[in-house]
Amino acid sequence: MTEKVDKKLLLRVAENARLNLSEKEIEEFLPQLQEILKAFDRLDTIDVKDEKPSFQPIPLENVARHDVVEKCLSQEQALKNTKNKKDGYFMGPKVM
């Protein structure tokens, strides 16, 4: 472990997170923080010198469809399922 996990460290972490911990919470969280940091220390034992860095866990790919010109709806087709139309346009609510 790079730094000793004690009450002082826990209080510093709590202050950074803007938490006001009671004595009971400190007693409860201190062993939990120690266990969490021990788990992360185990990562230091893994040999990764032959591994390439991975900045993106999932390969990035463009999932958008190709921009292909297709036949558009006619004005009549676009307006056929609405009751709110007037003079060939969709009619919305009055603004003023």
C-alpha cells in the first residue's frame, strides 16, 4: 500500500467529498476503505508490460446509416394522418 490508511486519511477523503462523518461512520468506513485500497493494491502485482494500452474498452465505429437520397413523402402523404392542418401545412397552437 502506498499510503497508510488511517483515520486522518479517511477524514481527508471525506473533506474532499464534502462529507461530515460522525465517529460511528468513521469506525464503520475505515475498515471498508482499507479493504478497497487493498484490492486496488493487488492490481500492482499484475504483469502488463506486454499489453498495449487500451483507452477505449469497446472499439469505436460509426453506427449511423449512410446518407442516401431516397424518395420523400408527398405533402399529401405527410398530412394525411393529422386533423390539425390548414392550407397544406401542419397547424400548431397559437403562440399569442
